[in-house]
Amino acid sequence: MKQTLRYDQLSCRLQVEGLPDVSIGQSGDAVGIITGWTLQWQGRPELEGRREHLLALMQVVLPYARDLISGVVRPRGTADQPVRIGPAPEGGGHRLALRSSQPETPPLELPLDDAELSDLVRLLDQLRLDSRLQMHLDLPTPQPLRAREVMGRVPRRQRLVAPLGGALALALAAGLGLLLPVPPPPEPPPAAPAASEPATP
Amino acid sequence: MPDPTAASAPTRLPRRGLERLDLLLLCVEALDLNGGEAMVWMSEQMGFTGLFPNRVELWKRRCHNPLRRTTRRGGLDPAETDALIRILCALADRLYPMLRALLASAEPEAIRQQRWALFQERLDELVQERMNARREGVQRLLDPERGAAQRRQLIQALALGAGTGGFERLRASLGDPAV
């Protein structure tokens, strides 16, 4: 029997349709096979696709959100993938690009603000945590970033202040040290008088 | 089938992570006037009474933030940090409509500015009351211009980490190395 899972947020609604995978003994209200999904945005075209498109959406949006929590804005997805997301070129938002599998259909680009992106992330979280969805989703586990990935979020000027300040302080100390007069070499101690003069004939 | 809610092995948070965790909890208090009470209530509701038997114990864990006026040395047990993050995610979920309203660009500019000003005012009060004002990080957060990006980043982190689904994202982010 066909099942419909529906999740709502203020700006969007996700609807996933599927069937229980009876070959592995799933019950009637479970979804083990996704047959289609639609994502409705307020005042925007409706998106729809197959299971692999939904998975691709989750595989780029959730890691992008994870990076944003660390203050790192890093585009996710490549030109040959069905879904890409990255910062909006004009600044102050994000751009979700969806490439259609239909020939001669131009890619759809959706500008999202921070609130709409959060809504989308919450929808995808609701879906992946729904106990009725009983299928493996190949999603990466969030991990702490590496030091060089975090460094990108610190402005270069701020990053260089400490090492440049240290180098400057060292150079100043060395310069001042060179200006100090070299202390004269210590006087040799006066020669001790001979204990006994040799007797002269 | 793997359980999607299952968390990966807990690890000890670095000092920078403890600092951000406490600042995020402070933002919750700035958004909700009863945030402190809500934190204790949520801890009880989520079954963390064994870890934080009372508000003093909860407060003592938060004092591991190095920016605090009275800071505590040492790190926190991974079970304690996980519990604090779970409480934070649950509180952020309750406050999500407010977080969303702060982040939405569709709202009129005047209303957005008013909301941010109110949030900044409350956060500044809490920061001045509890944090060491001689620390550069505190001065930056209190600065109306320099701190604006950091305040927005904290609100965005709360919005993206809200709810059960946000727990692993937020925990991974708090485990970032300091640079």
C-alpha cells in the first residue's frame, strides 16, 4: 500500500511517497522504497524527483549546514551532480542549484536566505529521523573540521597578527641588543711578583 | 539497519568548544527571559538529573568556559558535554520561531533591526554580568560592530543545530580545533 510522509516548515513542505519493502518483511506503514517526492516552496516552483535526487539533496545540504555552524561557507556538490549548494554570488544568502535529468531542461537555481535554509535542513532532519522511513540513507556522519579548514574563517589579518607581532618583537629585541656597547674585555690580572729573585753573582 | 539517531563515540570538547557551548546557552537565555529555568526544566525532562542534580551543578559545568568571570579549570566529561548539547538542541528547537524570525530576510528591515537590537541588548547584559570583560573575545562580542557577525553566527548555529537532528552537527562543530 502506498504511503505518504509529509513534513512542514514555515516556508516549505516535503512530501515523500513510497511503499513498504515486503520482500524484507516491512509492515504496512513503513517506507522502504521511495517512489517519488515533492518539495514545495512558498511562491516558487515545486521540485520533484526520484529517490536518488532526494538522497543527493540530503548529501549536499546537510554537510553544507554542518560547515555553516562552524562559520565555514564551503560550496557542496559539483557541476555533474544533480544538486549543488553554495553561497549566493551576490552575498547574503545561499544558492541551491538543481540539474534536471531531462534533456534540454536548464538547471533550476533557487536563492535561499538563512531562514529558508534552516527550514530545509529541518525538513531533511525530520525525514531521516522518521521511524517510518526504513531504508539506509548513505549520509556522511558530521565530523569536526581540520585546523586548516577552520583557518579559512579567521580573517588573514587576524591570523597574521600573532606571528608577525612575535617576529617584530624578536627583531626589535635583537636590534636593541646590537645597539648595546660591547663590554671591554676584562683586564688580565696583574702578574704576581716572583716569589724569589734569582740571585745574581 | 543503522539507527540514524545513534551518536558517534563521544569525545572531550576542547576549551574553544566549551566557550562556544556556553555562549550558545547564553544566547538561549538572551532569547528567552526564563531561559535559565527552562534549562533546568529541560535537563530534568530529558533525564539528566543524575548528571546535573540541581541548577548549581549545571552552572558549575558552564563555568568551564574560559571567558567566564569565575572560570573553572580542567575539561568536562564527554557525557556531561553531550547532555549540555542535547539540552541546547532541545531549547533551540523550542525557540526556533524566534531564531527563524531573526534570520529571515523577507521581514521589513526596520522590524529585523528592532529584533536584533533587543537580542543584542539582552545578550550584552548577560555577557557583562558573567564574563571577564578584560578578555579580547568578550570585548569583541560586546562591540556593536565587531560583534555583529559573531552574534549572527551564534543564532545561525542555533537554528541549524535545533532539534534531535542538529545534535551531531552541533557536537561536531564544537569539536573543531582552535586556530
